[in-house]
Amino acid sequence: MDWTAFSLSLKLSGATVAVLLIVGLLVARSLAWRRFPGKSMIEAIVALPLVLPPTVLGYYLLLFLGRRSPLGSAVESLTGETLVFSFGGLLIASVIYSLPFAVQPMLQAFESIPQGVREAAWCSGLSKWSTFWRIELPLARAGIVSGMALSFAHTMGEFGVVLMVGGNIPDETRTVSIAIFDKVQSFEEASAGSMSLVLLVFSLCVVSLVYTMNRNFSARVRG
Amino acid sequence: MRREPGLYDEPEFFGARQGLIVLTDQGLRLRLFQTRPIPLEVDLECRPGKLLALVGPSGSGKSTILRCIAGLYRPATGHIRCAGATWLDTGAGIDLPPQTRKAGLVFQDFALFPHLNVQQNIEIAVNPGFTKSGRAEKALQFLEHVNLAGLEKRFPHTLSGGQKQRVALARALAREPAILLLDEPFSAVDQVTRRKLKLQTLQLTRGLNIPIVLVTHDLEEASMLADTMCVLHAGKTLQSGKPAELFERPESTLVARLVDVRNLFPARVEAQLPGLEATRLECSGLRIEAAYHPGYLEGDDVYWSIPASSLLLHSRLRPSKGIRENPVEGRIFELIVIGGICTAVVRCECSRLDFTVELPVHVANRNRLRVGELIGFSILKKSVHIMPWEPPHGGSPRPQDSSDSTCNQNGWPDRRP
């Protein structure tokens, strides 16, 4: 059992979820309730990581985060470290890769709030900002929590993109899924088996937690 | 000091000088115009303490007008003044957001906040200038005002339709609005509750000294609750007036149809008799004497109407007053009793006109009215209302030209089924 890999995975997933909470809310909230030309295009871009092979995504990330890219060289001259094959690069890759898992439930949750309820809030004197905090956010809570839980679980299990962008550096980029792959490669079946089981149980718990929470929430709100 | 007349007599100025409440500018004054995407041609006003009902078929723009007042919809051009403040003036670039308009809106489906309990739903609309406990106290006051004390901790999904409606009303009032807007507030409530709610709403809102605008497609509701009723069609305000006035004296056949005037017939002005204070009409062979209507020439094609309740039944037991005015005889071929009112459709055999007569049930019973019986009634002269000719349903310009209906000897469309 590679506990370093496990804790690295937890750290990466936690950081990804933290970033995605902000990014996902921004994207979902600005897409919800609006009709504008090109909306489908933006939705398609957000959903793209769902269907794109991780290797393709990883390749382009390497291209854009690499030492020869403007972003990569800027970060390297600032910090003295490369973006690729580092935790930072891995975080950027994970955020992009898990974006649809965060945005889609959040977007759905926002769009399921009736327009009349938001208008009632404005007519009760609530500013757009207080309407967001006091009405939209609580009503979209279930979607936001599912989005976070799903992107957490998805990041815990991601493999292809990590391998492409992060490589296999212990305590820096070697996550659980990479470690499992490693163990299988070196015929350490017992270790691979125990790590797989932990990941399986963990994912199952997260997903069933999401379902339970959604059911309880909608029961309370909609009767 | 010498008073300059003119200047001081201006009520607004005088009121401002005296620090009094300015009565002239406290109500709602509204003009809207646009052609697309929803056509609007609206001119309305409503004084404080009065209830204005907007009626019209669905899609006539009633709700859009309410949304314009609340600031949820911006018309192409318009001017809205309420409580002495300009809320919208497209010419001057003024368009206050809903948050600062102080309009209390009760939504058609109530739009309560599902995640907040009843008290929180109301509290959220209370002026944030109050302290937390002050707001809670206010919310409870409003809850008591709508007779819902004790339900403050309940969530909206546990309430009945009528209770939800009253929470929505309390929330709208909690804002201490300058105008109350009710968008079909009784449509999502069952029949029995609806009647009770209407009475309660009437009581609750009568004490308020603000204009109230009610949107409804229910004419009965409008005539029961409204001081002024305004008929809308395709976004245009056609006629405003007291409900009775609209039913008795619609300005056009369109208004007459929209307020469901059932006795509406085409006719021709036979004679103008100002000396006798009468206008005589010829209608499918019937000669009808109406009160004098100036403005029409002999030979003009017109429409005339009479409320179903203004046709006077000739009692079969003893003669009653007024039977000499425009007597008509016909056979009852339909008899319906709803809520104490008996509605009879009487086919007048000589003219083939169908009149709808409304009578209290006890009168109908005492006279033993049955389908197939011959009865006599009078068209009371003062209740006959004449309006200008309009081609029926946008069709032929004159009845003679109508090709889809057979004509009788008088040239009018045959009304027989």
C-alpha cells in the first residue's frame, strides 16, 4: 500500500475541488438562464473532456504548459520550476479534465430554479448579489455538492492525463491510479489489489453519498 | 402676504408647501408602447386605495403590463409614475430596477422560496433597516394580518394553495409597497377556496391606501373586486370604466365580445327622434326603441346590446310595469340554472333572434318557465346600448356580403343553427 500516493491523490483532489468550486460556479452561473449565440459552443467546450481521450487532452496540455509554451516559460522564469511534471501542472490538468463533472450538475441545479422565484426575490428588494447568496445558492446546493463530490472522485481516479502531464514522480505526481499501474507492471499483485479495493470502496461511498444527499434535499424542498 | 392664485392652487405645489400628503400624484400613471416582440399600447391609471382589474383573453398582454410596472420587463417606450416617483421614462433614460421600485407582486404560482419557512419567506422582504428581531416581529405581524398566525415554521410545500397565496400576499405587503400587483392570484387555487380567498383579499386590501392592480381572465372576479376594469386585447387597452359600465355600455363590439355580452345584434338606425328622446332601430324585422343616441344617422348600420339581466320578463301571473316597452315574444329552447341565476335562451320566432335572459331562480320558478314554453319580455329602452358598426370577426364589411351564412329577408345573417 503506497500511502504517499494515496495522500497525494487526496491532496490533488482536494485542491482540484477547491478550484472547481469557484470556476464551476462562475461558469455554471453565467451560462444559466441565458440565451446567447454561441452558448452551445461554450457548453460543448466545457463538456469536451468527457469524450476526449485522456491522451489527446494530455498531449495538448503538455503543449500549452510545456517549457516552450508562453505559460510554461513564464512560470519557469518566475518560480524556477517547470509546470509540467509538477503538482501545479497536474492541478491545472485536473481542473480542466474534471470541469464537466463540476459544471454540469451545477448548471442543471441553477436552471431548475424557476425564473419566478428569482424575480420574486428582486421584487422583495433583494439585490442580484443577495439573491445569489440567499436564494440561488441554497436552492442549487444539491447540484453544487454533487458537482464537487463527482469531481473529487473523478480526480481520485484519473490516470491518462496524469501520466501524460505529470509522469510518475513519487510525492509529486505519482497518484494512486499511477501507483496501481506501477504495481501491476512490476507484478506486485497484492499491493495493487489492496489499493484498487480502497479506491473502489472510496468511490462507491462518494457516489452513494451524493445520491442520498440529493434525495434528502429534494424531499425537503419540494415535498 | 398676498397669495398668487394659479401657483398655490396647483395641488402638488400646495401640498408640498404645507407638508401634506400630495394626493394627486400618489397613484399609478402608466403609458407603454411597443410593436415587437409583444405589442403593447397601454394607457392606465389607478388611484390609491382603488383596485384596477386588467381583463382580457390569454395572450392579451395583461401579465406583461404587471411585469412592466414591477420592473421585470422593459418596454420599448414607456412612462411609469407611481407614488410621486418616476419608475420608468424611456425618453429620459430612467429605468429603476425591481429592487428600488417598491412594488409588491403576488405571482400567479406564488413563487415562494421553497427552502425558507413561512416566516423567513416574509422576513426576507422586510426593510433591511430593521434589526433582526424587528424584522422577525414585522414578519409575524404580516402573517397575523393574513390570518396565518401559527404557521410561521412551516415550509411552503406543506401549505395548501390558499395558504400559499396568503403567504405570497404577506410577502408582497411586507415590503411596504407603493403599489400592490396581483397576477391571477386565485387561478392556482381550488374553486371552494377561491371564493373565500376573494372575500379575504378584498378585506385585506381595502384597508391599504395604495393602488392595487389585479390581472385576471375571470370577468366575474374582476367585476366583484374592481373599482375600475380595463379591457385589453392584443396588448391594447380598449376601454376602462366601472365594471357595470363596461357590461352595459361597451364602446365597441370587440369590447362587448370580450366582456361576454350575450345579447349583441346588428341593426340599422331607422329614425332619430331627439324630440321623443329616442333612437329607433330596425333589427331583423323587430322595431326597437332605444334611448336617444346622438352621433348616428338614419340608415346607419350599427350594433346594439342589452345585458341579459336587463330584459324584463312579462309575468304570467300579473302584469308588471314596463311591459309596453319593446315587447318581444319567443320560445325558450335552453334553460340553465347556476348559482341562483336562471339563464334562458329565448328564440324570437318572428325575427329569429336568440336572446339570453337572466332571472333569479325564484322568478323563473314562480312563472313556471320550461323549455319549449312561449314567453314575453320587454327590451327596456334605457338599457339598449348602441355602438358603431364593425364587420363581424374581421370578415365581410357588410352583412349582405357575407357568403358563409344564409341571409333572411332582412339581409342579416341567419342565426339559426
